[in-house]
Amino acid sequence: MSEKRSSKEKDGFFKQVTKEANNIVQQTVDSSGKVIKSITGEGGLIGKTVDSSGNIIKKASEKSTEAIDKTVDTSSEAFKKVKNKTFPRKDKE
């Protein structure tokens, strides 16, 4: 019986937490940018500065998420290799 696992189940704890944190950062930057621009105006220097700094923060968050995902994948692969070499499975005949 083959069951499809949801994306959350496949990703594991660390990847889920990282994605959620990234989503919070993205939403916070968007919300704070909207608030600041509603007070200062869309097209002014402050509005443009808010957009630029928000983009920098979002990109940094995305890169951090990617780095953590790669680290988790690499660590998981290394652990599996060590485990398989240390505790090889015995085939049943």
C-alpha cells in the first residue's frame, strides 16, 4: 500500500520551521512596508527606501532558508551513509 506523504511530512521538522520562519519574515516585511508607505506615501524617497530594504531582507531570508535546507539534506545523507555502513541490513532468504 503506497501512501503519498504531504510536503510537510517529506520536509521534516527543520525544513518546516525554516519555511514558516521565512513566511513570517516575508509577511512582516510586506505589512510593515504597507504601513510605512500609507503614512509617508508610495512614491517618495522613504517609500522607495522601504521597498529596497524590504527586498534585501526578503532575499536574505530566502537564502538562509535555502542554506538550511541544503545543510539538512547533506546531514541527512551523511547520517544515512554512516548508519548503513555501521549497521548494514541483513537480507532475509
